Amino acid sequence: MAEDPFDGAIDAVGAGGVAAQDEVDADEWLRRMRHSAAHVLAQVVLQMFPDAKFAIGPPIETGFYYDFDLPRPLTPEDLSTIQKRMRKEMGRNHAFDWREIPVADAREMFADQPFKQELIDQFSADAEQLGICTHAEFTDLCQGGHVESTRQIGPFRLTSVAGAYWRGDETRPQLQRVYGALFATREELDAHFQRIEEAQRRDHRKLGRDLGLFAFSELVGAGVPLLLPDGAIIRQEMETLIRELQEARGYQEVWTGHVARGELFRRSGHLENYADVMYPAMREDPDDEDPEAYYLKPMNCPVHMTLYNHTLHSYREFPLRYAEYTTLYRYEKSGQLSGLTRVRSLTQDDCHIFITPDQISDEVSRVLELVQTLFETYGMPNFRYELSLPGESGKYVDDPDAWQTAVTALRSALDTAGIDYVEQEGEAAFYGPKADLFVSDAMGREWQLSTIQLDLIQPERLGCVYVAEDGERRTPVVIHRAIHGSFERFLGILIEHYAGNFPLWLAPVQARCIPIADRHQDWAREVAADLRAAGLRVDVDDGNERMQAKIRNGQKRKIPYLLVIGDREVDARAAAVRVRSGDDLGAKSLDEIRALLTDLRRRRAAEPA
């Protein structure tokens, strides 16, 4: 069963009943407008479907939603009708009246509403009274947080209908969730939809298909991306970059395969804490609980620690940095899969660093420097950190001393490095705290990518030791870190960040020679051969289309440079250089073109669209 996403949602906006605009700050007022709009949405849906069962409708980051159990699926025409009726109800200036009533009265009031009855059961455990809010003829179970009247609700637009399981549990009823966007001003609402349109234009699933980068196959299976040749080139460039950066910083590459025994994951704690996303065990007898069963690896850490144990190590070898680029397998639920950004087979630039306790601060600083270098290379210099700490959930290994030591050490390392961060409880790995990197793309959207995790628990469980300076054997500290996160997810993010206009060093085809007529093809092929010999990816469009059509085709494929060759270029042993943006750089000699393109490739110049 999935974690309950509605737990506590009934009071997500906080108590407070009804407030005037000058009594709260702008952010709180916006939340109250969104919360109030959700109530109007439910009012109108119940007008249209009197027998509907309504669940919950909180404000969200860009607006609001409400979940319903309805006699039929809603149509786009329904959405338009609901929106018009909501605006009419808002114009009637209904006052919001919030009050508390006894639990028994609440049960009677919502007697025919099973979802409300379940919420009453949940929240009456610690309360004798529950809040309700009424406007016009509609009353909802509610903790408060509203504007004074419906006329104060800001500009909004209903956006979509989606399926949503009650309490996020796929064994519970599936409801229809109606989403709406709401902002304080019309300008902000319009800007929101402009961002949505731009996001759709950049959608990596569409661009990946249009540019021939990757595919999915029902025959292969959901969540298993298949990279086409051009997509594989981008991934190879990503791997080359991180390899170069790591080799210069003393990382050693290892290889540990794709499967491991269940006993390893039992000792590491993954079977206890991570089994819900691990693929089922592979056994000769499916009914046999033999510990010799094998699992597809969901992560590398316990295998790397086993590899470490193959040799007795000395403190003199530390930091010992094991890096691996291997495909891992996580059995994500089908409803959670999304293009390249949420898959079942993923390749990480994974690394585990074995150190002594007094090396934590210096090594974390080195990893942070590597992170900054990599993302600046991609033209993504805006990022922030969160320090993820354990919460009260039982998913964390019960070793208070180890946790206290690890949290204190990682917090100190971030402080020493001068990193600004916010702390988030309940987001740590089951074996240790972590520093998570959130990167902003060209549209200002945040993505959680890199992670730096401090582990004092798994190394001890798996018997990792080193010979300390005093000759004693001690357990090393292990830093888990991945910079890209996963190559698949990061590729999806890069496609959207660049809108498919990859900088030259990443572009699958870096330049295309376009002969105007057949008599220009020999020189076009000679130019391409010369540039390929310099390590560039260049092709020739020797089709029968006219020059302008060939240029449009190259721009459509988002090729960085188009080299147009006619009579004058052949005579001058040159090419007319056009940039995919449409800029014309004029005729340049082959030597000039080679120097320009190789310099861009060498510098990995970032040119986000």
C-alpha cells in the first residue's frame, strides 16, 4: 500500500477560519483563495451531480484540486460548464462561515459521505469537535483558512481531470480529481499558462521521439528506455565528462555486475527497508525461501563494500574512491513511471568513498566541488542543497549513536564548505543522512539530482575494516554519492533544459554539410571527412531537396552548425556557416571551421536554448 498522501491534508492550510486580507500575509492570502476556490468547485460539482461523493480538496502550489466519486467520467465540456458555474457562484459574493461542531453532529451532517466519515474517524481521535465551513448551500468538513467571501477569490482556470486513488492506495476507490490553477493576478495566471506551454514544447518525451533519441516498447516493458544511436551518443558524452572529472580527482573504476544474493541485501538492510522497489527474487523453485536466491541490484553500495572487503586496507590508502557506471533495477509502480525521469532500469554514476572519520569534511568538500564543476559545464549553475535528516518513521536503522555521529559530521562538513542549505526531516536514507542537490533548469524548474550520503551503519554490518594508524582495525566511514543521479533521468532533464538544442559537445550530429547541387558533393564529403578526422560528428545531406529545404531539415533536427557549399565555396575551399538559430556567419575556410568547432567541443561550451 502506498503512503497516504492525504494524511493531515484536512488541516494543510492551518487553522484560522475566515480572515480579511489585511490580517494575513500575501502568501497566506493566496493559499486561502485557493482553498476557498476548492470549496466552490465542490459546491458546483454537487449541484451538477447531487449523488456525488466528495473526498478532499486542498490548495496546492499552483492552485487547487478536489477529488470526487461521480456516476460518470467528466468530459472537457463538463469542465467548461463547471468553470462557468464557479465564476457565477463567486460573483454572488457568498460569505464563508467557519465554525466547530461536535463530532456526533459532524457524523450526522455527512452521513451519506463515506470519505468524510473516514476523515471524521481519523481526526476525531484527538478532538471532541471538528471544523466545518459553509458558503451558500454547501458545507464541507474543514479546519479553516478561507477568504471572507467568494468574490475575493482570485483569477483561476480549471485545467484537467485525472484519476486518483483514495488516500493514494491502489486498492481503494479511484476518484476523479479536478485540477484548477489560481493566482493573485490575471498576469500571474497568464504567465503560469505560458510556462506550461513552454514546458510542453520542451517535453523530453516528444522531443526524444522527434529527434530520434530514445524509444519505449511494450514488448520490452514499461519503464525500460531504449536509446537509439543519437541518444546513446549523448549518454556516452555524459559518461566521458564524469569519467574525466573523476579520474582527475583520484577515482578508480570498478565493475560489479547486475545481480547479487539476497543474503547480501539482508545483511545490508535493503531487504528490510527497500524491498518494495526491488524486483522479485530469482529462485529455481519459486516457493523456496532459499537464501541463495538472487536479486537484480537496486543499488551498488553493499556490493562495493563486499568488493572492498576482498583486500585488507590501510588508512594510508584513504580516501579510496570506487566508481561504477552500471545499470540498476527498481520495480517502480506503473503509475509512477514518466518518460526518462522515472524508469525501472537506470544507470548511475555511482561511487562509494571509504574514509576515516577525520577525512569527512575534506572529502565532502571535494565532492561538492565536483558537483559544481559538472553542473556549470552543463550551463546549470543555479542549485541549492537540502540536508535530509531522519524522522520518526520506522524505516531508519535503529542505531542512535551512529545517526548522531553521521548527522553532526555531515552538517559540519556542509558548514565548513560554506554551503547554504535547509534541513528536511524524514528524508534521509535508511542508513544515514544525505545532502541532496536541487538544480534549476532553463525554465526555473527544480530537479533533485546529486546526492551525498554519509553512512556509518552498512560498513559495520558488512564487516568493512581498515588498519588504523595505531595498528587497530576500525570500521571506515562510507560516502555514497551520485552526481547526475541517473543518466536516464538526467538525459530527460537535459533535453528539456536545452529544448533539444544541445551544445555542440553533446549534440549527436555537430555539423551537417549541405551541398547545393550534385557538383558540390565531392567537396562537401571532403569537408565532412576532414572534420570527422578531427573528432567531430559530421554528416552530409546529399539528398535531392533544394538548399532551403535542407537547411530547414537541419534546423528541425537541431544540428548546431550547417555548412552550405556552392560554387563559390568549392572554389575558395570553404563553406558558408549557418547556426541552427538562423544566424549566418558567412563563408569560412575549412581551417577556420575546424578551429571553431574543435574549440567549442574542447571547452564544452554551454549554449542552452
